[in-house]
Amino acid sequence: MLAQALERWIEHGRLSDIFEFRLEFPNLVEARRIIAGYAYRVAAALSFFALACGIAIGQISTTPVPSAGATSCSAAGANWLACTISGSTLTLGAATGQAAHQVIGTSSGSSFGPSSLTSADLPLSAMGTIMGGVWNGSVLSGQYCGTGVANTGFTLTIGGNVAFTGSFNPTFSVPSSSTWMFQSGGGTLAQTGADINSSNQVTSTHLASALPFSQGGIGTSTNFAAHNWFGNSTGSTAVPSAQQPACTDLSNAANSCSTDATNASNISSGTLGTGRLPNSTGYAVIAGNGGASTVTSGATVYYGAGVATNSGTEITRSTVMPFACTLRDFILIITSTQSAGGGATSLVATVRVALASPSSGPAIKVSAGASAGPYSDSTDTATVAAGQAIDIQITNNGSSTSAGVGGWSIGCVPN
């Protein structure tokens, strides 16, 4: 009964009432023995849990216990510890069969036991954003906000949001360290290669329609008609287009620009040069007739206008011109067959100006044995000034007397 009473009092935390048991149990010796036994058991239990709180799995610790009292130990739920009592020694150790990578602690609640560490138990879990240090890991791939390339020594500075759309892989080749400006508002960039020619010029493949004048074009893709120009003939600020120039568009246009000068009725003043007149107008003919006279072999004689005979003295056959003109269209008629000898120049007739033969002047060459008839030179010309004399010189290179000299004439076109 005494033992049961003490156990009940100790269980309900009324140790102070032990000192009152003498009123109910006068056997003090037995009461003291029971109290001493329970005090030992309480002390042993407290020592056991104090040691358990400081021992990790795999460690072994021993502590002496009183030589008298309990001979075994246990703790409910502490299957992770091995506990033995041998004599005066209490031995604690790790129980077998535990999971790997565990420690003794309070991972959940406030009770000690085997626990697996998580990131929440590590101090890094509370660090937040990494603000410094040197990255010593591998290259970050795109899925972890990296570039996937070791860009050692290079930096990228971005002043705004950047977005790439599409599913293609663009490559940019920058020829030098420089700054590139894009047009405001965006737009489409021209491609290289086929779209731009070898001179780096934009071609029609870049344009949906003709480039307007305000953007450096001509506003049309159609070729101009003949005799058209690119300009403005309608107003000071009109858009240029294909125009046919008018006389008013010329800064130095003459009056004849807007007047048909080929119509004589439109000409009311001024003087026309002889070159603008037909050949029949102002055309003079100087003519003579040798009267079938002949020239001795090897001789040179002269014929003049209006005189039927020749003379060895040139001045006696010369005719003075009253105006300047150009001599052309020389014609000579021989009345009989030219003598043999002299070849292609058997008989030579030359127009003379101022008692001299002009260089490349009109001349007629009659071959040896040539028959009677007209011979002419419509190619060569000679210029004569007013007051100069003209005549005809004939030389016979044949072996005998020349053919008869008949009529001759030469045109004179006033200069």
C-alpha cells in the first residue's frame, strides 16, 4: 500500500505530500527506501534523454550509472538508438537498418528523430537574389536564360526591350566597329545578293511601284516617248514628268523656233545667204566657144568668154568677175577625136582664177584617142573674189594636133 500511494503521488506531481505520509504510514524506514528508488529512476531517465539530444547516428557514448537500480533502458519511439546497461555503464549507439543521408534533429515538430535535409534546412534557401561573386559553373543554355555560348571578354548592353519573332536563325555580319541607325517607325530591310546589284544599288525588285519624285524617283516605270525630257512645263511647283520641250522652254530660242522658216511667206525681213537659195536663183554661167580651133602638140593656150579663138597670152583672154562666187560644174565639148599620145591626160582643160590654177579647182582630162563629145567635172570647185579674172587653159599632151575645141561653160554661184 505504501508503494502504491507513493507511485500515485509522484505520478500526479505531488512530491511535497510525501512528507505528510507519516500521518498515514508510520513506517518511515520503508517510505525512505521507496522514495530513494523512484528518485534514482527519475535521474536515470533524465540523463538518458540529455545524452540522446547530443548524439548523432553512428556515434557511441557511455556514461556511468549507479551500480544499483535498473538493468535495461528503453524510450518509446526512439528506435533509432540502441541502449544497453552493463554493470555501471550505460551505452547508447545507432540502431541498424536506418535510411542513408539522414541526421538526428527536428525537421518537423519539436521531437528529435532521423531526418532528411531539404533545401529549406540550408542557409542558401534564405539568400534570395545572387548579388555578387564570380560564376564558376558551366555555360548556361537558352532554357536557363543563357546564350549557350562562352562569350568570354564580350558584353551586351541593352537599352530597351528586345524581341525576335519567327522561327529562323538570323546571322548578322558587321564589317567594322561602328554605329548603325535604323529608320524611325520600323520597316523592311533590303536583302543582299540577288536583290542588290554589284554596284550596291537598289533595283526594281525592292519597289512595289514606281518611286515618286519626292523620294528621288521619276514617278513612272514607262519609257519616255521620242523627243521628251523629264521636267515641269505646267507650273513652278508641279511634279516633273515626261514633257516635249517647247520654244518657251529654251533660254536662247530664236524667232524661227516657233515659225516655219521654210515657208517664204513667213520671212518678212533680213537677208538670205545664197546657200539658202535653190541653184537656179542667183546662178551665173560663164561660157565661150573655141570655134573648133585646135592646139598644136605640146602647146598651152587660153580661151576667154565670148572669144572664138585662143591665145598664148593669158591676160588677153581673161574676164573680170564683178562679184564673188564659187566656180563649179565645168563642161567642155571637143568636136573631133583627140590625137594619140599623152595617155589619160592627152588633152587637159583647167579653169584659171587670177592667172593661176587653184588647188583642186575644176579640171577636165581627155584621154588619147577620145572621141568627140562633152566632158565635164562636177566635183571640184574654185572660189573667185570680186575683181578677179577667170579664163580657161588648155594643154595638148598628144603626139599631134589636138581635137577641135568647141563650146565650154562653168557655173558661178554667188557667195
